[in-house]
Amino acid sequence: MSNLPDLIKKFNVQTDTAYGLIRIFLGIALLVRGWMILSSPESLMELGVERESFVWVSLIGFAHLIGGALMGVGFLTRIGALIQIPILFSATFFVYSQTKLMMGGQSLELAALVLFLLCVYFVFGAGSFSGYNYFSNPATEN
């Protein structure tokens, strides 16, 4: 058990990596969501989306696709988060406002969690474990 404090110390210094991994996962999840929206528009019609709002749904798909890619790679992360915040805000407070907590499928708590994470990445940026940081701060040779 003497290794437990060393292990805890090791993980405590890896918070930048954890922050980056959460960003990558969120970016990939939003990218996949955008791809699903754009590749299967008929499934949205089954959910009750009217033909008139189909253009908006396509824009939402593109926003998830582009914003998710930017966030996943870690380039222009704040912009990637910013273009998705209004979408998740409306999902949280308008689309899922009538649903109850702990319902199956897409739900209020998931939309609220994604909205919160997007706000965090908009305010604090991608972190040190990002593509932007990797290319803007090249390693110096010894």
C-alpha cells in the first residue's frame, strides 16, 4: 500500500491530460451526433421535425460536425464550443424542458451536462493537451 500515495501524486499532476481527454471525447461525441443528423434526416422526421424546420436541423448537424471536430482536435476550441452553446441552450431549456429527469434516451440532464462542458471549454479553452498548444509551442532540442 506504500505505492498508493505515489499513484495519487502521479494522477494529480495529470489533470491537464484528463481535461484534454474530456475535450476530445466531447468533440468526438458532437461530431458523431452531427454526422448522424446529416446522414439520416428521415429519422428526424420520425421525431416530429417538420419540413419547414429541416433547414435548421441541417444547420445544427453542420454546427455539431464542425464544432465537434474543432474541439476534438483542440484547434479553435472556443469557437467550436461557442457555435454549439446556443444549440445546447435551446435543447436544454426549450426542447427538453417538458421532460422529466432520469428518462431513457436523450434527456434533460445529458443536454445540461453537454451545455455545461461547452461553457467550460469556451471560458477556459482547450488546455495544454491540445493541437493548438502542440503546434504553437514546439519542443526545444537539447
